[in-house]
Amino acid sequence: MAADIKGRISLKGMVFRGHHGVLPAERELGQPFEVDVDLYCDFTRAVETDDIADALDYRRVWEIVRETVEEEQYHLLETLAAALADELMAAFQPEWVVVRVRKPHVGLPGPVATAEAEVSKSR
């Protein structure tokens, strides 16, 4: 194949239990966090060989996200999202990554479905 094939790998709605938040109870008790990841990369070699060794293995993406959400602690959603973006950029060298982190249990005086932070990072 002569032309480069650019594409996106997305994992949507990953849920992990983390200990992130400003309030001490959030950090102590933990709660679920939802994560979406989009990695924009060159698919040329993977398409040519049809071999996982030449592709971005989203099993590893899931594991990196799990480790970061479950094993690290951050006060802010923005910081967690940025840490995930940094880890994914380092592991896979995509051209661009977008990470969305949602916190479904938000302690506000009125109803809110989720709080969300989105971070994008490019090479």
C-alpha cells in the first residue's frame, strides 16, 4: 500500500474504582470513574500485516488506564486525565490522544449526571 492510513482507536465507557477528589472522604472511600480514550495513529503497518504486533493493542490501553485510575490518587479530574494522556503518549507514541474522565457521583447541591474533564495531547 502506497498511502499512509491514519485512524483512531477508541475505548469508551471504561469504569474503574479510584480514590480521586478534593474531599478527604472521596479519597478515602473511593468511587467509580468512567474513562473514554481516543488514540489517533498511523494504521499503515497494521493494515498491511494484519498482525497485532504492528497494531496499537487496546488490551494494553485498558491496562494502563486501569493502573493509573486504581493505583494513583489525584485531587482534580483534570490532573487524572492529563496523567492518563501522558501515560498513553509514552506507551504508544500516537500522533494525538484525547482522554475524557467522568465522575458520576458529584457532591453538588443539585442534580448533576456527571462531572467531566477532557484533555488532549499531541506529539
